[in-house]
Amino acid sequence: MQKRRIIAETGAGQHGVATATVAAMFGLECDIYMGEEDMRRQRLNVFRMKLLGARVIPVKSGSQTLKDATTEALRDWVSNVRTTHYIIGSVVGPHPYPMMVRDFQSVIGREARRQILKKEKRLPDYLVACVGGGSNAMGLFYPFFKDKKVKFIGVEAGGLGFSSGKHAATLVEGSVGVLHGSKSGLLEDKFGQVKIAHSIAAGLDYPGVGPEHAYYKKIGRANYVAVDDQQALEGLRLLSEIEGIIPALEPAHAIFYLKKLKDKINKNSIIIVCLSGRGDKDTDIVAEKLRL
Amino acid sequence: MNRIEQKFKELKKQNQKAFIVFITAGYPSLDITYKLILEFSKVGVDIIELGVPFSDPMADGPIIQESSQAALKNKINITHILNLVKRVRDKTRIPICLMTYYNPIFCFGEKRFIEAASVCGVDGVIIPDLPPEEGDSLIKLSRRHHLDVVCFISPTTSIERMKKICAIARGFIYYVTFTGVTGPRQNLPSDLAGNLRAIKKHTRKPVCVGFGVSDSRQVRQIYKIADGVIVGSAIVKKIKDNIGNPDLVQRVVNFVKKLKEC
């Protein structure tokens, strides 16, 4: 495309770090839009991006989180489209982004499918993943789409609970709307004004969701559920203590949901959970919340 | 023939160009917007674009973003704006377009919106984030109710797409000067005249130029090469600079007069 500059938006900073990494490797200029609130709670990743030579541009509008960073990145992109490519961090945005990002992320599901068949000689019963925009979940689910017996569960952020209005459970509690170039699930008021989402996990803190997830819900291919902030923290502790893996706050939501699945499974059931991101980025928040 | 088509017919007869004003509805209040519309029509503004405030105005720069936020804080919604147009129709025939992002229309219901807009006396809709490819149902509805869906062409529009847009465009074609968002710019781009000529090869419909226009020099330049000019952020900024001032309406109208009579 003969473009020398890439931009991206980022919530938790994982996508920002990945983009900064590739820009460093290929000698491209790199600007990452990040909500100011997210920069505060994901300091480690901000540091990483800067270390990799990217510029992290704080977004002060709206809730100062992922939605606002995406809007600002889109503004930059339309203004600089001739010199700049926008690498979107999730399966959201205008076509063909949801499709492209899904295709790139489906390495997750392809490898998982191959490996589980090799190891267990059969397909899993459940796939569980957290859903913010939905990229890690779509990456895991998509290669199993035709395997009808494999059940998909997308876990959204219940934040401070539905009655508080402070959550990010778009498919569970939201309606349909058009944001950032696609028609999908959206947390909005009756006039179509987008609501401000909330989650302890920066990467889930988005009032929209990828349109393909909305489609999976519509056709019944996947079920979407919500886990709140407190439960996510419990999920994080569970995996740390039982498996010695400290997950990021985002997939901690998926981990917690395994407790709810208890009654639907037996000891021969196979469940694959996608662990997106990494836990070190959240140590500050978790230490504060858990008072360790 | 609706008011927009009529207006351009009249302008052509008089060898005049259209001066189109954008303001955010409900900024700083519905009352001020009402007064501004009436005063604008008295000083010869040709068409009014009323911005429907939206939480995530992707195509807008800081000035219009801020005005949108302020209007939303005052809980302004589409119903208020439709009622405002209805009220103002008693006093003026000036063509009025609603400029809105798609989601508020989607949530209101396309059919319900077009019908209500038509009844209230709206003449056109301008939707920056609805590509014509997604606008089939809305365009059909609007035709039925004699509302114009104003389409955009930008410096990055391909020739093929430009031809398609010219074919479905109604009212006027909105040519966006820059790759970018709304907001005043020092200079108009050098490829403006060339790009307008290219569009004119494919359509006889009026082409009006907007985004970035903030002074009379630019308005003059555009009058030479296009059928009309659209000024938005510069006027919204004038409103912002005069908030709290009892002479706000007069000052903003004077500013608009000076721009218009460049």
C-alpha cells in the first residue's frame, strides 16, 4: 500500500504492543490511541509501547476508554488515509476489518483444533472465551463453526452489575445499533446515543461488539453470558492458585464462568478456554483490589 | 419539487451560489437555534443544516464534537429537533436538512423518522456514516416522501464510485474538501478545482463544498468553482465564543452576513 505509518487503538494495550512491535520490526511510524483512563490502569503496556518506539496518544473524550480511542483512531485514519494504515485491534469496525481480524486471529482456533484432536482424539464440548470487541473469542470459535456439537460460550463483562448500568455486556443486555462502521450489538439509550461501558478489564470495556458475534448469537451458534468485576477477580485467583498461571483480567471472566459450567459437565468433558493477554499488565489493579 | 431543488433553480436563474450554514441543534439551546434559523433566513442564507447531536461523532473535529456534547448534556434528541423544525416552518420557507449520524435514525426507525421529518417540514438528510451501499431502504423511503438524501464525495472517492453517487444523489452533492474531519483550515487544498471539474463531468446536480471553510477568502474561492459553500465549525465556534452573551444571535448573524457577502 506504500504507507509508512500505522495507527491503532488499544484498550488493555495488548494490541497496541503488538502493533508497536511490528512497526519497530519494519521501520514504520506508529501512533497508538489509548483512552486516558486505560493508560492509567494499564501502565505496563503503555511503557512497553513507548519502549518499542511508538507514540501513545491519550484520548480524553467520552469515557476515556476503548470506544473513544477507536473513534479518535478513525478520525486520524480518514484524515491521513493516503499515508496511514489503520490496524484495528478487534473484530469490529467497517468491513472488511471484522472479517480480516477474524481471519488473522483464527490461528488460535485452528491450532487448538489440531492439538485437541491429536491429544484427546476428539473435539471439545465447550469453547469459552471473554468478549470485548470479540477478537480472541472469534479467533477460537471460527475454525470450529461447522463442528455443531462444540458449544461456544462468549463471556462479556458484567462490570458493577446490570442494575448499576455500569457494565459492558453488549450482547447480554444491549440492543442493535451502528457504531464505528458496523451494525452489531450496542449498549445505547433509546435515542441511539452510545452508552459508556464499564469493566475492571480495559480490554472488555467497550459498548459495542464484533458483528460476527452478534450473528452467532442470532443464529444460536454461540451463547453469551456475563461475569462481573468481582467474579473476574475470583477467576483470576482461581487460575493462579490452581494452575500457577496468572491470567489477564479479561480472560479471568471466562475462567470464572467455568464454575457456572460445573453442572453441565462431567469429568470426561473437554473445555477449551482462551487466555488472551497476560496477567502482568494487571498486577497493579489486582493488588489494589485484592489487598494482597 | 422540494424546497432544495427549488432553491437551486432560483439561484441558477440569478446566477448566484448557495450559502449553506451548519449549526448543532440545541447548542447552546433549542431557543437559540430557533432564533438563529429565523435570522439566518432573513439575511439570505440559502440552506440550513441542523446537526443532530451524537455521542460518537466520528467525522467531526473538536469544535463540533464539543457542541454535540453540550447539546447532549441538555438532553436534546431527535424529537426535539423535529418539533423545532415544525415550529420554525410557520415562519420560514428556508430549506432545512438534518445532518445526523446513522444510529439515531436507526433507533428511531427509518420509516418513522422519514415520515416524521417529512411532516415537520425537513427537506433533506445528510448522514456521514451511511455509505450509499447501505442506504437502499432509507433512500427509497426518502424518495417516497420527497426528502433528499444528500450524498458525499471526497478527494479519495474513485471515479466508479463517484458515478454511482452522482446517479443516486439528490438535492445537492456534498463535496468534502479534505481527507479529514470537520474543523477550520487555513487554506483550501490545491486539488479542489480539479476535483470539482471531475465531478461536474458526471453530473448536472449542484455540487457544494464543505469542511474547513472559515473565512471570506475561502468562500470567494469556492464560489468561483462550485455551486455552493457550506460553513459549519467556524459558525459553531462563533456561537461558542458568545455563549452567555445576550447579543449572541446578533453577533453570529453578523459573522455569517460578512462571510456570505464576501
